[in-house]
Amino acid sequence: MTRTFQLTLTLLALLTAVPLLAACHTTAGAGEDISQTGKAIEKSAVKHTP
């Protein structure tokens, strides 16, 4: 392979990987938020159970 082609493939791989890694981090954060919301709802339900 030519050096230019290798450089192009490397840059393309990096540009593709960065958004995917950021999306994984964002998804993990959303999962934590949803989990905390569920815990708050459960706590409220237990508190208001007769």
C-alpha cells in the first residue's frame, strides 16, 4: 500500500472510532440516570405504601 493510502485509512479509522467511543460513554451515563430515577421512584413507592 502506498503511504498516502495507509494514512487515509488510519485517519478514517480514528474519525470513525471517536464518535463511537463518545456514544458508548453517553449511553453509560444515560443508563446511570435511568437507574437513579428508578431507585427514586421505588423509594417513593415504599414511602407512600400504606
